[in-house]
Amino acid sequence: MELTESFGWKNNQQLVQHDVQDLAREFLSVLSRALKDTPYKNLVEDTFKGQIANVLQVPEHNFMKARDTDFEDLLVQVRSIPDLETSLGEFFNFESLSGDNQYFCEEVGMKVDALKGVAIKKFPKILTISLRRFDM
């Protein structure tokens, strides 16, 4: 009871099934709040948060844009993939937007072939990799 209440779970919330990824995020959130007014206030962020860039490239027009977001873990596919190295390769593989799936580029005012993907801008000190349990 003390452990689940320390997460802020009340009224039988501890009976709700959580997966390990949910638990890890909740634990780090609670830990971060607990350290808020201490000399260790940035410990969780400094240790477990990285930054990823969602990148869109239009090679034909020499155009690229990126949107940076923080991340606490990488969610990688496991179904039909033989190992972690292959899964990470697919995670960072850029998708081609062409044909019926072309990208409308406002900068040039038309649909164009493009590449879309992610790149890590800043690794956390401790990188957490979560395995995607469901196909999307």
C-alpha cells in the first residue's frame, strides 16, 4: 500500500494492470517530483531523458526541417525481427514518401518526394529501450 500510494495511486488504482513501461515512467515521474526541492532536482532528467529529432527531408529542393522532442525510452518493434540491432536499424530507417504518399511542401507549393525519419540528437546517460508489444 505504501509503495502504490507513493505513486499517487488511490481508490484501488493499484489494481489496474500496468506494463513495465508504464511503471518505469510513473516511477521516474514520482522520483522527479520527490527530488524537486533538493540538490538532485535534475537527476532524473539528466540521467534518463534524451532528445530526438523528427526529420523531414526534401532532397530535390535541398529542404529539411526537424522538430525536436524529449524522450525517456525508445519503443522498438519486435515482431518478425530477429534481434535488437535489426530493430534499431528499422527504427532509424528513413521512410520514403513518394507516389500517392508524397509530402505537400508548403515552401515549394506542391507535392514532392521526401524522406521522413528520426535521429537522436542527445543520448541520455542511461538509454532505456522498450519492446513494442502491439502492432500498429
